[in-house]
Amino acid sequence: MSLTLVLVGSGCAYFQNSKSKLDEAEIALDEGDEARAEELYRDAMRSKGKDSSEARALLINMLINRGGRLMEADRSDDAMGHYREALSLDQTRDESRIAYARALMKVERFTEAIDTLMEGKGCRGCKTMIAVIYLERGQAGLRDKEYADALEDFDLALAMNRDPITVLNKVDVYTEGHYGTGIEAVGYLDHAMRLMPPDQVGAQQVWWDKRIGVIYNAALNHEDSAINAALDLEDVRRSVDPAQRVLDKLNLRMYAASLQIYAKDYELGTARGLATYADAEGAIPADDLAALRETLMGLFMQRAAIHLAADEDGAARKILAQALELEPENRILSFQNIIATAARSTSSARKLLVAWEGDPAYDRLRALLELVYVRNMMAVGQFTAARAGLGRAERYAPELLDTRLARAELEAETRFEGLKKAWYERYRELGTYSYPKGRINYYGRALAQLHLIRSQYDDAQARDYLRMPAFGTRLDALEQRISEFYPYDAELAPSDKADKAILVLKRDESGELEVKVTGPKREHVVKVAGGSQHEIELGVPGLAVVDGPGGPKAVFAEPGVKITVAI
């Protein structure tokens, strides 16, 4: 029998059982033993033949993958060693070089990353990656307020990729960093527009959004010429219907006008709004024109509201007269005119209000008119008349934030009722805090009203065009006035306890504490657990003394209010 037949007949047991180191490494990987696989790859690399180069390539892949896992685990220092070794095993392999550079970029070692890529002669993909790193370094500069460096990096990236999105990054230096001028930012928009491919829909929308940002910042910076330049740019959004682009441009102009009014460039904003509407007439459908006219009227409302908020009722009346010439029956403008007129003459405002008696907003307008009267009476020290006016306002709109503010202002001017000499002497003896000019007024009730107003004064309320004059500044002023001396927090009691005086003992520290509270009528001894609070109903208003770890604290418990004392 020949040797050949023996080998064939036996199934060639030798060749069946013999495995290469690469085969063994693959088995080790399947079993999850990466360390054993790495050892086998390194052994195979020391041998001669094709297995050596294949083992090198497989080991490089393993090192790159391991580096990626370590980066994800936030172990960048350990990862870098694996990336460096992968690159050292084959300097010509672009994948290793780019992976190492990308890892360096992630930890913001930008210069090392760029140097690594530049060392790769003929590296495919390295140039693109260098541009990406310049962009990342530019964004880091923007974040770190190194605006000149950021612009330089964006320019370096642009020199390599000629990408409009790269140019639009420069716009962020102005809109986010507030660095440079609006005209410079418009220049970036223009440059990006000239680089924009017709089919790059996403980039075109980004460009449009960036232009809005430039207009927003230019308006707040009072850069009227930059607004004009930004609005003059052609709309790059090729996928948007031409008629829609015309309408969008008109709306953008109105937006710019609104921003200028907000920035108190009143005449510029008003003129822009009127010019925009004039250009729109005959250029867009009737329904769209009506919507634009509504926006224009909104500009006048916005301006009047700003004047009223600044207590400039004369300026408000002037702009409202101009607006009402354009649209005499406009409800909100008419209502604002009543408020502005009331600031000068409540009797004249009442005559104007008669025409709106059947309107759903009548009660609110009547309350606002009375509140203007309240303020006028308080200004001349006529508090009895002011209280009568507040009573009338509360009959028409008791929950109106303006009504509550007037109530808080009046409470802060109203003396504590039934004050006993013994209370006053004990209060002075303890010296917890001092009332302004020694007048013990209802500051707790005033503060409770202010807190309720704050809790409801959201963005929608702040944008409400129908407010009594100087609402925001009066709210801030009273809050500051009370907080300068009053050491406690306060909130209104439930309506069923409007005549009760309530103390809330609050303990933030750990551990239970026994506290004695000597109220106007009797003594209370309570235990307050750590991190909790305990409510005591004193029954009647008057002086209460809280004996806690910091010594006795005096507080005048007021009817209808929960006053919180920290212990």
C-alpha cells in the first residue's frame, strides 16, 4: 500500500488536528479570552510567512477596538497607549492614524491630533479629519470665550473643506459669543450663501435659522444697518415655494421690527413695521395680509405696553393715537388707551370705558382703572380713598394680579390693628428686626400677596398687554423693600382661615427639637422633627415669641397669613 493511500484512508489525522496560531486566536476570541488571542497574535507576528502580516493586522484591529472601549469608559489615558501601539505597528495604516487622532480630539488634545495626521504622508482621509479637528477646536474656543482663536480655527477648517456649514460656525461667534459686529456676521452669512449647493436642503435651513439669530442679536445691540443688511440677503432655501419665501421674508421683517421696539428703538421698529406692511399690500394673498396687519397692530400694542410698564403714559397715549388712526375699533389698543388715559385722568378714562360696557373684558378694565386711582391716592397719602378704590377693583376682578399687587402695596402701608403696648415693648426688647420708621404694618400679608403673584406671573402673564402702569417695577420695588428688613417667609392662609393667625415652624437641620411658642393668648410647646415643619394656629393675631436654639425670635402674627420661622 502506498503512502498516499495511507494518508487518504486515515483521513489525514495530522492535518485535521493541526491548527495555526490565528485559528487558535479566533477560538480564544469566541470564548471571550482576548488576552490569549493577543498573545497568539504576537507569537504569529514573530514567525515568517503570510500569518505574520495577517496577525499584525488583526492585532492592530484589536488594539483600536480596545482603545474605543476604554474611551467610552472614560479611561482616555489607558486608551491612548493602545492607539499609539496600533499606529507604531504599521505607520502606513490610515485607519490607525485617524482613530488615534480622533481619540486625541475627543480629549481636546487638538494640536497633537493635528500633528499625528500631518505625519501621515499620503494618508487618505487625514485632510478631512484635520478640518474636523479645526472645527472642534473652534467650537471649544467659542465655549471658552476665546473668540479670535475660534474664528481662526474656523478659517483653517474652511481652507480645507470649503463647506458652508463651516462658515456658519463663524456666525455663532457673534450670536452666541457676542463678539464682533452684526455687519461681520452678515458677511459670514453672505459667504456661506455663495458656497451653498442647490441641493443642500439641511444646510439651507441652518443658514435661514442663523440669519434669524443675527437679526435678533443685531436688534438687541441697536445695529440697524446690520438688520437691513441681513434682510437684504437672498433666501437660499431652494426647496421652499417662492410665494412662501416672500411671506417668510415679510414676517421676518416684522419680527425685526418687534425686536427693535423691545430694544426701545421705538421709531426704527415702528417705521420698519409700517414699511413692511406697505410692501406687503398687493404682494401677498388677502388672508396672509390680514395676518400681517394683525402682527403690525401687535407691534403698536407691544410698544404701548413697554411705555406703560416704564410709567411713560404720555408716550403710550401718543403711539396709541397713531395706532387707532389705522384701526379705530381695535379692542386691545382701545383698552390700552383707557389705561394710559387713566394715568392722566381717571374721569376721562371712565368716559372712554362706557363704550365697552358689554365687552367680556369690561370688568377687568374697570378694575385696572380703579387700580390707577388707588395708586394716585396712595401717592398723595389719601389711604382711605385708596382703600375704597381697591374695594371697587376687588369687586370687579379680585384675582387679577394687578389687584393683588395694589392690595400688597396698601397692606405695607397699613398699621397692625390692635397693637398692645406690652407687645411693642417685648418686641423692642428682643430686637429680632426693626420695622421701617418703627411702623408695625402688615408686611407679612403684603409679602404673602407678592409670593402669590410671583407664582402666577409666568411668561404669558409678563407678555399681557393689559397691565396697570409700572406693574413689574412696582412688584420688584415692594419685594425688595420688604426683604431688606423682614426675616420671615409668608403665604396666604386658606380662605376658611382668613381671620386666623398661623405660624409655621420649619427645621432644615436633622434631629427633633422641642420649641416653645408664646402667642398672644397662650403658650404652645411642640416638637419639630428634622427636615420638616410644624403648623401652629395661634387663633388671634398679635406678638408671638419663638424660643429655639438660636434664642427667642419675635414675630407679629397677622390674620389670614402663614408666617414661616426657621428654627
